[in-house]
Amino acid sequence: MLQDALAHLILARPDSVAFRELGGLASVVLVLFALICTLYLPVTPPSRKGQSPPILQLPGWKVTQSFFEKRFDFIQTGFRATSSSIWQTTLFKNNAIVLSTDVGREVFFKTKDLALYDTFSIVIGRGASFDPHTVSGIVKRMASMQRPGILQNFIPLLLSDCQRAMNSWGSERNLDPCSSFHQITFHLIMRIACADIANDPILLSHLKPLFDGVDNPGNPHSTWLPWLPGPVFFQKILCSIQTYRSVQSAIKARKRSGIKADDMLQQMLDDGGSTTHIFGFMLGLSLAGSRSTGTILSWVIMNLASHPKWFLAVEQEIQTLISTHASSSPSVTGGDLTQTLSEIPLSAWESQTPNLDICIRETLRASQPYTAVRKNTGPDITIGPYTIPSGSLVMYPFSDTALNPNFYPEPLRWNPSRATEQGTPSLTWGAGKHACKGQRLGTLMIKLVVACALMRFNITMVDGEGARMNNPPTPDWNDQATCRPKEQCGIKVVAKSE
């Protein structure tokens, strides 16, 4: 039967229906074959001069899915499968090379031609491009915003925002570890950026999910057809448009009122900044600061709640700050605590909290599932026997240092008192030319929120049923967005008595 059908098609005239059916069938087969090759055959980076790193043999769709959904596992799979400290794959038709070990870390953080901003259109989605001059202006403004005098003036405002948020908790509440403290840090970031937004609870509640939508770490492309934008990409675009309109309205309202506020919006208006430039700065400040600071703050609180010894040490440290610098002992509620903590100078917050400092440092090490991605915008780079071609994406997972038992014995255990030898690498706030530009502001915000929380509440970790947890929660290093605990858990706060 099959032979008869084939013979009928082969012997058909070129202008016959049968022949056209054959052509249509051939087209369908070719398309299906191309699709299967794209999705299921292992991707092979183009050959280059010099020795190329070993290739992780995975289908293109699997690389894309794993990179966005389980990045930590994906990268560890690459090291195991290639038996190499450097390996490569193809991500959206871009050659991508993953580095590790001391040599890889050194190259990644000290090579000037590895640029961050050229990766945004790949990791965030098409259309996400950044003018280097605009970015440079944002970095300079970040530096000016963190001058001591400016930060000192912001402390009372930030503390007031913390108090208002915590007042809503009442006398007892179980908090979601990945939303409650993120909401507070978003509020504090908006206090720095635009007082009008920070003073409007309804607008704040409206903007938070929009910023989260722009910052969605999911795959902006279609997993099955990498050249096609996916749902996450369109979500980012929609959220960006709505956020822009809200910022635009805030700018127009400020100009109409003629009232000058002490925030970054006012500084940019005074400097003649355009709406687009102001929007870019506010979006960048929020995306860079709100999510990462909120994640670290949440884990500092969870770790302190899980380790009574350190909870008590930090609590006593804050009480010492108060007795040293404040004129009176505070009430644990109301404006008294805000007033008292506001009397502590910036210099004391930055230099007289050694226990809190090492708790933050250890939390940054143990709960920061970050993989830095850059693009080689310069010539080829040689690393050992291998070549990193110009135009390649280059990745360095922080876990290579943070979870390395040679540097940190029992790396999954949170231990602020762990002894580290001099020269032990630390990437808590980045390193080299890739160090975090908002480190000073981020650290201050974490300390202020921790101080408010520990002075007002007794805090414990509870499981999904509300029972006290016997063991600390475990960070999910595959959760690039919020590093959510692997366990179902909550943060239980109970107000202290007067």
C-alpha cells in the first residue's frame, strides 16, 4: 500500500495535485526536522582559534530551561559532565563560558572588557539596552546619594517607614519570609527615590508588583522557539509601561506643586533630567536594591530567629548603641523607638555593630544564589589552555567561592563566628570592578530594619503548620529571585511587652 502511494506521487506530473501534495508534505517534513534539530540535538558552539573549553552536550531547549529555572543545578551539572573547571554551551545562539576556581574568579573580576550592560538584551529580553553614558550617570548619582550627610538625613525617615510597616503586623503575626521584608525594603528604596510615592500607601502597593514584574528572573524568550519572545518578555514590557506612567505622573505632580522634597527625584529635576532618564534611574535603583537587599534582610532575620545566641548578641549590641548615643530609653512601640534610634549617628551604625556586621556577611555568603553574567566586549581572553572568544558570554557562579568547603568548612551551615584565614576570597558585595555600587545604602537599610524588628518583637521560625522549627531553614540556591527557603516556613513575630 505504501509502495503504491509513493509510486503514484513519484510518477505524477509536476502540475498535478499529487505532486503538489508531495511538495507540501516535503515542506512539513523539513520544518519538523529543523524543529527537532533545534530542540533536541545538543548545541555546539562555533569553533574558534585556540583551544575551546569542553562543551556541555545538551539540547538548546534544555539549556534555556535549566538556565532560567534551575541555574545552580544547571551550572553544577556542567562542571560534573565536562569534568572541567571551565566549560561552555550555547545560550540563545550566544557562546557562553562558565568559569570557576581561583584563576577563573581572578579573570572574571579583574578583566576590564567583561561588560555587564551588554548582557541585558539576552538575560532580560530583546529591547533591553542601556546607554553606557546613562549608566555612568546613574553610578555617579548612586555615589553622591551615599555621602554621609545625605544618609544621615535619611535615617529618621527610613526608621519611620519601618515603624509604619511593623505597626501593621499587630501584636502577633506569621510573616511570609519572601514578601514581608521585601515590601519594607521596596518602601525604603522609594523613600530615597521619590517621597511622593513613599508617602502614598496605595501607590506603593500598586507599584510593588509592577517592579517585580519588570524584575522577573524568568526566561524572557520562548523555551521551544528561542527566537520568539515568551510570556515573561511581554509581562516585562507591560509592567515597564505601567511603571513609566506612574513615575511620569509623580514627576508632573511634583512640578505642578512647586514643593521641593529631599529625595533623588528632586535632585534629578534640579539637574534638568528628562522623564526617561529619571524613570531609568528609579527603575535601576529599585531593581538593583530592592530585591537583593530584601532577600539578604529576610535571611538575616530568619538566621537570627533560628540561632538564639546570635539573636541575643545582636539585640544587646543595639541596646548598647542606644545607651551610648540616645538621650533616653525607648518604648518598643510608637514614635519613641524611631526618635531614639534616629539619635544614633551614621558613624555608629557603620562602625559599632561588629556582631551584626558578621551576621550580614555570613548571610551574604550563605544565601546569595547569584551567577554573574558578563560579555567579553574586548579581544579574546586566554585562561590557562583555553580561549574565551570576543563576543562570548562569561559567567561566574558565586557558589564557586561561597560554598567551597576549602574556604568555608560546612559551607551550608550559617556560622558568623567561623574563622577564615587571611586572604580567603569573599564575594559578599561583589569584587573588583563588579563590586556593588549601593553597598553602603544596602547595609544601612538592613541594620535599621533589623534594629526595629529586634527591639519590638520576639521572633521565631515556624513550619507550615505554625509549629516552632527545630532546625534552621535551607536556602534554595535555584531560586534566583528571592532564595526562598526549601522548607514551608514562616517568620513568627510576637510584640514585646512594654
